[in-house]
Amino acid sequence: MSALIFEDAEWDFNLLDKAFNAVEDIALNDLGLDTYPNQVEIISSEQMLDAYSAHGMPLMYNHWSFGKVFAREETMYQKGHTGLAYEIIINSVPCISFLMEENTMTMQTLVMAHACFGHNHFFKNNYLFQQWTDADGILDYLGFAKRYIATCEEKYGHAEVEAILDSAHAIMDQGVFRYQRPPRLSEAEQLARVRARLAHDEANFNDLWRTLPGHDGDASEPTPLTPIEEMVAEDQERMKLPEENILYFLEKHSPVLRPWQREIVRIVRNVAQYFYPQKQTKVMNEGCACFVHHYIMHEMHKRGQITDGALLEFMHSHSSVIFQPGFEDPRYSGINPYALGFAMMEDIKRICEDPTDEDRDWFPELAGKADWREELKYAWANFRDESFIQQYLSPKVMRDLRLFSIYDKTEDPNYIVSAIHDETGFRKVRNTLAQMFDIGRLEPNIQVIEANVRGDRKLHLQHTMNGGIPLEDRQKEKVLFHIERLWGHEVDFSAVDADDVAA
């Protein structure tokens, strides 16, 4: 009796079930993956476009920006300028995978391996997802958010709700907690900042305190705070300034937001936090899923479960996904995270199974390890893109991808190739590449540092520039408009260089 699960492109639900069981057997019993329960749904291309437009979520509140994305993607797809993803997966319990009905049976098998087991394992086991997301509760929460915002639109008007959503979406990237316990200023630093801020305000708002005699004690003793300074210091301590999560600060402390508006800001903030780990693990997440589907499809072929033709169809799709154009290629748009992630996962397996002398020099604790499966699962669980590249990027992968580093200084008329994929340049290239995936460098570090809730209610934001790079003025003014709308009063903005802060 033939072990083949399918022989042609047509699929039905019976074949999908057989293919899923075969994929599951290899994923769990061979690779030893640990996954959430799976839920597979078949959707049309239009439903896939709809999911695209709403951050890939099955339940989402209404907003005009989602319709804008849908219209753009639909036009590009119909004209043949872009394709659609073969699948979308939701980090939830159960883990929901959406497969397009237009896929062939080979592609359905591929995406079940990719999504139901590759991404699923990564979602369940990576420390960032464990720390920042609630897979058990996300679907219920999105259902609540959709109903709540729809109710607000009926009660307060579509325009009122849309204005709050517009402003909250504008600062979504600044609406996440990046650390469980953000560093806070010491009491002495907080008091020093209060004194500096009030030096001018005291004379303008309360002449009585300015006319009081000074302190005649020892000059080395700190001057006691005036009542106004004490109140401001209490405000700052209560608000726990500085605060990096601007949406959280506005939700809790805005003088003008009504309770229903605060809840909408909170909804946007929670959605932003849900996606925060995905922004830090694109290379690893896709690399894990590509490695898993590549291994499973080849193992199914070895077992006689798919035909040579199916394997060739799979390899054509897989090769397209992990294709990395050279920098001189018109199609080049940066490092392909699928290509880099898959290359590094395959390389870890190679170093464990067949290390070279170079591998033993660079990875003495990894080279020759008997169980590459455990090494990969350890990496998937304990790193994000930046640290994964720093730890595991090998000279071989750098040579294969022909990586090099460019030094670009604003005042210099020419680029300088500062390192190439040779013995002296490996570490420089690796460090440079890792920095490209450091979210701390990709997103501006803007914090609320002062909020004068007892005076003119001015809010002060501070941007700590990385490498002296300022924000683009036009974009900054647009975003400040939205922050002012949520705060209800003037918002002041300043910038400091990170090197000066460190000094």
C-alpha cells in the first residue's frame, strides 16, 4: 500500500487531516517541538487581505487605517504587483493558523509545518513571548475591545472615537513597556530635577516664597524643599517619572481624558504590547519556522509521504522565500530575515554535526554537540534577534551571504567599507549586523520626564538621541499634535545625546 498522502494539487479536508497528522508526528516525535493546541482555518484571498489590514488579527476593532491598507493591498494583488502570504498565524491558545483556499495541497502541507509547528513552538517557548504576551487571553480581549469600541461609537459618535484612536495609533510604538522594571531616578536626582524646573516658576507663580529669608545653616547641607517643591516632588514620585511608555502615562494621568477614552487608549496600548516581542524576533521566528518546514517536508519525502514533484514544488517556494538579493541587485531592500534566520539555523545544525576547525575556534561549546535539536530549541527559547546574531552568527554564514560593513558619516562625501567577511572583519560585521536588529536603535527613546499638573500643566518629553540622530521635524510635529490632543495641554520637547547622558 502506498504511503503517499496526496499525488496532485487538489486538496480536501480529509487530505488536510492526513497531512496534518503526518506533519505533527515529525514535529513532535522527531524534532521534539512543544506547541499550543492547533486550530486550522481555511480562508479566501479576500479574507487574507482583510486579516492583513488589521495587524493579522481575527478579531479587531474598526478603524479607517485598516480599510486604507486593505484597499492598497487589494489593488496591488489584483494588478499582480504583489502576492499574498500563504498563511497567517495568531499567537493564542489555541494557536490559530489561517491557510488560503487557493493553495495547492503541497503548499497547505508546507504552511501547516511552517505555522502550526514552527511559529507555534517559537511563540510558546521564547522568553519574550512568555514575558510580554498572554496567549490564553488575547482572543477574549480582542473580542472585548471590538465590542467596547463599537459601543463607544454608538454612544459618543464615530468622530469622537476615531479622534482618540488616531492619536493613540500615532504613538503606538511609544506605548510599550520595554523592561519589567524600568530604571528610575534616585531620590536625590529627582529633587535636583524638581529644583531646576521650579527655579523659574517659583518667581512667577508664588512671590511669597521668593521673599522669604534664605537658609543660614551649613552650606553643605541640602536646602529644605518649599511647600510647592514638596507637592511637585510628590507628583513626580506618584507618576513615577521618567516614564518611557507614553500611552500608559497619558492613560493614567491625562487631565482631559474621560473614562471611556482612557479605556480606548489602554486597548491600543495592550495591542502594541502584544506585538512588541514579534518586532524583536523577526529573524529568529521566521528562521525557526523555515527550518522546521524544511526539515519536515524533506523527512516526509524520505518516508514516501510526498512525491518528487511535491518536493520540487516545495523547494521552489522555499527558495523564493529565503532568497537574498545582492546589494547591487535592483530587488535589494535590505537583509531578508527569512534568509538570515534560516541560514543561521541550518548552520547551528551543521556545527553540531560536522564542525570545522574554524567552528571549534568560534563555537567551542557548540561544535560537535550530539543533539542539535536541543541546541536549536535552547536558542529559540533564550534569545532575541540582536543577541542571537551576536551569539551564533558564524564566519561561514557571513561568507555565504557575502556580508560587509559600511561606515557612513554625514560630513564625509564617500562611504567607507570598514569590514568585510575575512578573519579580521568577522567581529566587526557581526556587531554591525546585530545593531541593525536592536530595537533600541531602530525606535526613538522618548520619555515623559516632567508633568506640571499643579501649574500650567505643560508636559515635557525628552528624546535621547542614538548616535546624535535627531527626529525628522515634520513627523515629530505631527506626532506631538496627537500627544497634545490626548494630554489636553501644551507639550514641550527636547533632545539630548545618548553619549552626553552616559557621561
